[in-house]
Amino acid sequence: MKKAILWANGDPPSKRIIGYLIRAGYNKIICADGGANSARKLNFVPDVIIGDLDSITDDNLNYFSDKSEIIKLNRQNDTDVEKALKYSIKKKFDELILIGATGSRLDHSFCNLGIMLKFYDKIRIKLLHRQSVLCAYEGDVEIKTSPGETVSIYGFDRKTKITSQGLKYPLKETSLPFGEKESTSNVALKDSINLTIKGGRIFLIRDFEAMRKNGQL
């Protein structure tokens, strides 16, 4: 499977976690514009820097000029993260882990969450925020878990119905409309949970260390 880190211009995880991701097979780094600034701070060299290049500093642009492939795209209808995603799809990556997608600006954080849904059918994306990992799901899903692991589930509208097996607080044809109801801090009871999602997609948030121990990162 062809995997990469997509590094956006928000708050990245620790150097230790990024190093682990590289060793776990996410061995290409694609920076969306200003993500290259924090990459340099943490002593990582991107394989690709892509975007309109208005956020990367001149010093860092010069530093990476002979080390990374630099692609300037001025399409203003796409965010820099979208440009990086479209590049990844074109290069036939199977899976991305999105870092730096949250933190510094709330509007960018919301936009990047929406991008998870927008590109759902085109490429597999996991979003890492500090010690939490967010994934989007639809249909019938079996997920490896650890007993006692915290699992939080978020829906968006009333038409999306969720049924679960293996959770402490079970869902049965339950809708989780955003702003009205959620399944925060639910608990896995066994070494896997099963979800049936009808009528839409959901976000599921898990602990990074739990996923690492289960070989899912």
C-alpha cells in the first residue's frame, strides 16, 4: 500500500510520533505550503511542497529548493490541503495521514474536517490531532479495538442511522445529528466493534496509542 504524510499548516504532532509514522510505512512527506515551515523546525525534509506558496517563508523556500520537489499552484478555488490531496490522488497514493490540519485557525480546522468527507470516495484519510485519530466511515465496518478503549462517534444529520455491536453504550438505528446528539467517550468492550451506518457517513475518533498497538497505524 502506498502511503504518505500530508502535512498542513496547523499544529503538528510531536517529532516522536512523526518518526513513528514514517517507520510504519507513511514514508513520503507531502507538505501543503506552510506545513513546510513546521517540517523544517522539526528537522524533516518533505518530498514535495505544494500550494500557492504564500505561507512558506522565503528562507524555508530557499532552504528546501534543492531538497524537495516544489510545485506552485495558484488555483484559488482549492485550499492548499486540497491541492496536496489532488496531487496524492494523481500519484496513486492509497492512504494519507493528515497532520497539522487543526490548531492554529478554527476556519482551517473546520475546512479540513470537511475535506475528509469530500475526498472520502477518492482516497483513504486519517486525521491525527495530538493523541487522537479521526476517520470517516460509511456502510458496514469492523474495527479492531482494545477492551476499554475510548471510541467517540459523531454523525451529521437525522437520516444517517448507526447500529453498533461491541460498545458499552450501544447504538440501534440511532441518528446523531450534529449539535443535538453524539456518542462521545463510548467504550469498546471487546477486541473489535462492528458498525452499520445507513444513509450517510460518520466521524469516529480514537486514541493514537490504541491504534498503534492494534497495528492500525
